[in-house]
Amino acid sequence: MGLTTSPVSRSIRTLLVDDHRVVRAGLRLLLECHAGFEVIGEADNGKDAVTIASRERPDIILLDLVLGNENGLDYIPTLSASCSSTRIIVLTCLHDAELQQRAVQLGAMGLIVKEQTAEVLIKAIAKVHAGEAWVDRTTMANLISEMSHPGKKNGNGSEAAQIKTLTRRELEIVRLVAQGLKNKQVANCLCISAITVRHHLTAIFSKLGLSDRFELIVFAHRHNLCDSWDGKQ
């Protein structure tokens, strides 16, 4: 009988983008002290970050929104496009819900404020690398508040009517997505295919007037359409 070998799990390759050298040094030390994490580069400005990302194709980019005189938001689309598997986590000291919302709309998959613990950062990187979105509870609450202000999208009182257009299956999918499940996980829970989940999500976005998965998560939490936010605190 031949011997079988287990596949070797590859480290999560991370690029650090922050204009403070001491912050980058601390992040590098933190990540490299944990098995399964590797820092493949550092940058203190957007241009260098794009160059390194294009060359090294990192799994995760930890991006500060303030890069000296540059706005980190401006580089999110380019960094996201540097590699199809690269995912961006915004790591910032800014508590501006509008900026955070904009970061997600531009392509960030995670938002973490720098006051969070090291354990939260490690868990967030692992979750985002696995394809999930990550927002801590405080930031989620701020985003919900920001998106609920009068004059915001769908703020004309029509949301209740929009929710009523959702089928029972679509409501099930909304609930599972809001808990942080990926399409494949949703499909497994409902015993349907991932392609079917994707088609349902397209219909859900259209019915609710939403543009992406993150807006759906915020919408679901605002209207109590989910059971819980999966431990992101």
C-alpha cells in the first residue's frame, strides 16, 4: 500500500502598507510569531504598495487609510486588481463611518480599527483569507448608523416593502450571508449549488437596491434579518 501525504498548508502571505515604520515593525513581529503567516513586503506609500503587490501577489494587504499625504482609499481598486486572489483589510485609527463604508465599496474585505487586540487581527486575516468579510461590532454599528441616516440610500421608507418582495429562500440566504458564510457554505446549508446561491444573490441585490455583499450584510443587521454576526468583535 502506498503512503499518502497530507497537503501542506501554505502560509498567508501578507503585505504591510503603513507610513509609520514602527507600526510596520510591530505588525511584522506579530504576524511572524504566529504559524501560518508570512510578511512578504512593506510599503509606506501607495505607489510602492502597488509595485510590490503586482510582483509578489500577496494573499492579504493590510492597508492604512492615511499614507503621509496620500489617501489609502485611492489605491484600493488598483491593489485589488493586482491579483485576483489578493484581499484587502483596512487597518486604521480613523473612526469615520463614511470613509469605512467607502473603503468597502471600493473593494476592501475587512475593516479593523487599530485599538483592536492582536488576537482580533490574526482572526480577521484568517477569515478574510478564507473569503469572508470582517467588520468588528463597533465598526458595524457605526456603519449601520451612517447608512441609516435620512437621505441615505433606500432611506425613503420603502425598505419594508422591498423586504416583502424577497422569497423565503432569498430570506434564508440573506440570513446566512449576514452571519459571514461564503456562497459555498450557504449552498451546503441549504442543499443547493453555489451557482444557485449566486443567482439568488443577484436577485436579492436587485430587489433591495444594493450593490454588493457588504451592503447586504449592513442591510440585514439594520432590519434584524439575521441571527447573529459571527463572533466579529
